[in-house]
Amino acid sequence: MKRVTLFGATGSIGQSAIDLIARDQDAYDVVALTGGRNVTQLAHDAKRLGAKLAVTCFDDCFAELKDLLSGTGIEVAAGNEAIADAATRPVDWTLSAIVGAAGLVPGLKALELGNTLALANKESLVTAGPLLMGEAQRYGATILPVDSEHSAVFQALVGEDISAVERVIITASGGAFRDWPMEKLATATLAEASSHPNWDMGQRITIDSASMFNKAMELIETKEFFNVPHQMIEVLVHRESMVHALVGFHDGGLMAHVGPPDMRHAIGYALHWPTRAQLPVERLDLAKIGQLSFEEPDTERYPALELAHQVMEQGGLSGAIFNAAKERALDGFIASEIGFLDMARVVEMTLNKMSSELGVTTGAITLENVLETDRLARIRAGEAIATLG
């Protein structure tokens, strides 16, 4: 029986993982589930899966969660420290699906167990890639990618030598505004940005898809996880969201991973790795699909992509700046403090401001430095928002 913990259990990734685990529940011992304010869902899943522990990251939700789980014998806790403590409980497999920089500390704690961390938290690699990969090596732990693009690259590299790779191509749907006239983007509303044409995801990542900030994050993730130069990493807009990534080799060959836009594939691959298991995902009928399309991304429409390459070239703590500014800018858009196009401007202003501050992008990538850089970048991004608002 595989012992598992799910961080971010109430989000879209966590719910997809729970769907898979619930289908074969006798094979899993669920140690802990964590979530946010949706404590009704968290309590429901904790009871359904027989979890030992349920944790909400919000202290003010503790009483409600405790009441919902009263009499079940399931331990209840709240707060970020409790989530970090949950990561220290012995398990064989941990899913890190917390959204945002808050996922970094639990992920690092989970690596100390020396087992498998299934990583869906983009921010961990963006803000502290060398630290995360170094800790995995230190403790003999395995990190498996759960983003569909990085899972696809990982699978395309099975049995291959990374030194034979000359390019890595990750795909993007183009998001909700891929066909909008440029002049209309400035007036895009929150509701319009929160609707994805292909994927069923949470609001924040759906907006990140519309701005292509999610793909910018994935560019940085690719560099950090696979240790390839940023010049080798490309993005193609692929409207059908069926080819998730391609890997090109010295001999001119391309290995592509093709599958339906269903996160249960990438999650299921990581859950059962190194074997493959039957998964309840659609089987593609390529003849019925007929054709797949690819196009170069418009960098004027998606400035986040160029910012990602700037971050990868600068290195150091610039990834932590980029992520914190992006999160604060997204908060600003959701709160109607700034417009849709202003999000990229906030990130660029913050990067430029902090890159000129001595030691910010050249400091050592320690947890303390990453967290302090994150704090400062949110302040600088708030200043940028005030300037633009």
C-alpha cells in the first residue's frame, strides 16, 4: 500500500489526483490532505479517503474544519506551519499542488523524506530551482514533474541521453485571448480572462494562461528541471492542446508526447512511475481530429515570454522576483487595481527595479534569501501597481 500526502487537495490538480486515488482506494494509505478556504471539500475528501490529517492553510477556517470532521478521528490543523509539519509525516509519495510561493517550504520538507515528490507547484522551481534540485540529490529523493508539458518532456526523454538533446518545445493553447485584437486586450475583464478554451483549471492559472505567464513560468521550470540552456527552449502555440511537448535531438528527430487535455494523465504517470497504469482518460481518435496546428507566439501579445528569458539569463534570485511580482500583479488584476496588460508591466518594472539593487539577483539561492526576495518583490510590485493604477 502506497502512503500518500496531497498538498493543495481542493484545487483542480488535487481533485484530479483524488479522482485517481479514489478509483483504487485499497492501494493507498492517505496520510494528509491540505487545502485553503474550501474546507467543505477538504473535509469531504478527508472522510472519503480515510485521511489521518486534514490541514487548512487559513487559521480562521480551523473551527469550521474541526466541526466538519468532528467524531471522525481525523486530526485537524491550520496555518502554514501546520502544512509544513504535515510534509514531515512519512509517506512514499507527495503531491505538491499548492498554488504560489507558499508551496516551496512544504516541498522542501517533503524531499527530506527521501521518497517521491510529484511537483505541480511551478513556483518552487521558478523561485528556487537549484535549491530544490540540490535538496533532492542530498536526500536521495525523486522529483517527478506533474505539469503536463514537463511530464511530456520527461516521458520523451525516457531511455535518451540528455546530451543528445538540441531543443525542447513546450506548447501553449494561447489562452482565452489568443484571437482578440491587441487594442481590445487593455479592456479585458476578470470574467473574460477566467475562461479557458481547452482546460478546466482554477481562476488564477486560467488568467495566467490568458497572459501566457503560466508558459513563462514553464520556460523557467524547463531550464531548472532538465538543466538545459534557455536558448534551447521554445514555445509554440498549439490550439488543440493535444501535443504537450516535443524534444528535438542532434539527428534531427523529434519525440512528441500526444494526449488529451486531461491532467489525470500527468498525475497518473507520476503516481504509478516507473510503471504505467490504466487511466480513465480519453483515447484520441487522430483520424477524427484530422489535423493539429502550430504557430509562433506573438511576443507583443505575450510579453511574459520575453521576461522569462530575461530571468533565465540573469539567474540568481531573479526567478523569485519574477514570481512574486507576477503573483502580486495577478492579485492587482483580480482586485481591479490594474488592467490586464498592466500585469506584465508590473513584473517588468519590478525586475528592472530590483535588478539594480545590489545583491538581489546575484545572492545565493538559500531558502532565507528566496523568502526575503519574495517579500521585497511584493513590496516593489505594489509600488508599481500604485504607479499604474
